[in-house]
Amino acid sequence: MMISNDKLEILKNLIDNSNSIALATHIRPDGDALGSILSFTRALNSIDKKADIIKNSEIPEYLNFLYDKDLYKENDGVYDLFIVLDCSEIDRIGDAQKVFDKANKKVVIDHHVKGGIDGDLRLIYEKSSSTCQLVYEILNYLDVEFTESISSNLFTGICTDTGRFMYENVDKDTHIAAGDLLEKGAKSQEIFKNLYQSKSLNGLQMEIDILSRIKFLKDNKIAFVYISKEDTKKHGMDISDTEYIVNILRDIEGVEVGCVLKEYEDNEYKVSLRSKSYVDVSKIARENNGGGHIKASGYSIFEESCDKAVDKILETLGEIEC
């Protein structure tokens, strides 16, 4: 187990002594963020704790199959305990920070080490495959019943954050946790079908358009593409429907680094980086006020146009040694 019994006992006492608990994750949540927060909230409710999610973003379309998504809604107030999941940077919890600031006690549970949210307890373990794997440990310690919904949501988060169990953050304990979740009711085939076998025709056409403009750098060892708001608008899709594109770039034979630049609102462009073997993309992300893991990281840049954002990221990619 990753978390020591001493720290698990501290967390248990904080939960036991709280009449109201708020939970939040990062804006634009992914499978690990939603899997961990939905399962933890449902588990707390099952042991008669008032636990509310502080919604700060919409659920991406590709994750609308998750169980208990009705728990992900707007809440406000003063809570005895605030738990931040899959995020250790205060600005990344968005509007939920207003509720966080009013809470009496605070806990951070994450597997990204960059952030510095102050709290009464910080459970941050970089070697964990996912926040869902940490929540799995916690719920076992709390002796919570693993229902089909809790197990399936945790399995989803582990699956997405490990790239279908392919990344180096996977170890024996990851497989043990996943196997146990299957025994406890996780619907793996349903999850795989929703995540990887349900691409719409509009999504396929958008993918074709985007991939038609891949740029290759450094003797084809770096693959880059940008995705504009116009791309998603044209095909009636959401930017969250393009999360997998960066993996397609990385998986091209001979490519060591895949990079996608995605256009959001307010002149924000999100950079997603994936590496195949020896390039540490987390170093690039940290140097640009981002973070993540050695082979999967990201950050945001702010520019007044897509062309300028593309020029900026191409300059950064040109400095990578590969």
C-alpha cells in the first residue's frame, strides 16, 4: 500500500469528526479526477456523511457514462472538511476555491507533486498510478462497501490515467487494485466500450481533418498538431473529445514526443505532451508553469492568436533534444 496507516488514521479521524464534507477536483476534469471524486463522495454518503462535490466545470462528453454523475453539481456553504482530489494547485480548482477558503479543515489527495496547497493533511504520492488508486486504498481502510458504481468509477480513473495500463506508472499494486475492483463489480467491458469503442462519425471526421495537418520536427521524432475552436465547432464536437489525439501522435513509429495545442476561451491554449521512451516532458511542462509526469504532462500558454501560440510551442519543441 502507498499510504501509511498513520496517515490513513489521521484522515479517518478528520472524516469522523466532520459533519459536512466538500470535495473538489481540477477544472476540465479527466477520468481520474471524476472517477476519484464521484467514488469518494458516494462512499462518504454511504457511511452517513454529508458530502458534496463543488462543481467547477462541466463533465466532458466522453465521460458522461460514469456512475453517480448526478453528484457532480454546484454547491456552496461552510464545510467542516474540504478534500481536494487529483489536484495540488489551488488555482486549478477554479471557483471551488471560495468554498475551500471557508472550510475548517483541508486535505489534499493527489499523485502530482508540483502544487503547494496548504492543508491539515497532504497525501501526495507521485509513484501512484492515479488518484483513483489512492482513493481505492483509502476506501479499503475506511471499510467502505465497494458497490458496482464505486468500483467502476475507480477502475475508469485508473484505466485512463495509465493509458490502458501501458504507462510506466503501472506496477504490481496497480494491477492488484484493478483486479480487486473487477471482483467488486467494476464493469470493465462497458468502460472500455464507452472510452475506446464509441467514436462518433463526426468525431472521426474531425480526427481526419486534424491529423491531416501534423507537423514533424527533429527528423520526425516530434509530431505536433493544433486544434482550434473552429475545428470542434465545425463538427459539432467539444474540445474534450480530442483528449486522445496526443496519444495517436506519440504512437507513430519513430516519434518520441507527441504534442497537441488546443484552443480554449480567453486566449488560453493548452499544451499536451506525451513521450515514448527517454524524453522527460514533465521538465518542459514545469519550465512553463505546468506539471504532470515524465511521459505525460501539460501546461497552458496565453496568446492573442492561434498562430502566435503555434509559433511559441514550435520554438519550445525545437529545443528538445531527441
